[in-house]
Amino acid sequence: MTSVTVLAIVDFEAQPEAALTQVMTERLERFAKELQIDLAKELRDEKACDELVVYISYNSHYAIRWMVVNDVQEFIIDIVGRKCARLGYIAWKGVDLYNFR
């Protein structure tokens, strides 16, 4: 059984109005929970992976992006990629993950 964790990463540098920030954060957290449930169901019987950790966040154009952050086999990343593509999420390019202030 694969343990799936999807975390919403919020960029604190982007400082739109407080109400909008709260709505966008809640939306991202809801999407993270939904993706976690879907991936857990899809990978329920998978023996090749004990743990899967996925980050989702907004990019600078407010599109949702995703990234697998732990070491898993390529076919697991492909499963996540297909699921995220169906949801309209884009692959997280670059290594700006730890640039938050």
C-alpha cells in the first residue's frame, strides 16, 4: 500500500489583497486534498512505491503546477503526470521550491 501526501505550497512573496490570498490558498488546499484522495485510490494496490509526496502550487500566472518531490519509479511519476494533466495542472519546471522568504 502506498502512502500518498499532496501538499499545497503557498508563495508568500505574492501579496495580492488579503481576501484574494485567502480564497486562493483555500482553493489550492482543497485541490491538494482531492488529488491526494484520487492518487491514493489509484495507487492503492501498488507495491513498487511505499510513499509518494507531491507538491502543488500556483505559478506566476496562477496556473496550478505539480512536482513529485521524493524518489519514486518513473512509472509512478507518469501516473501522477497523467492525473494532473487531466485536471489541467502543469508540470513544475525549475528548482525554485526553496526560494520562498
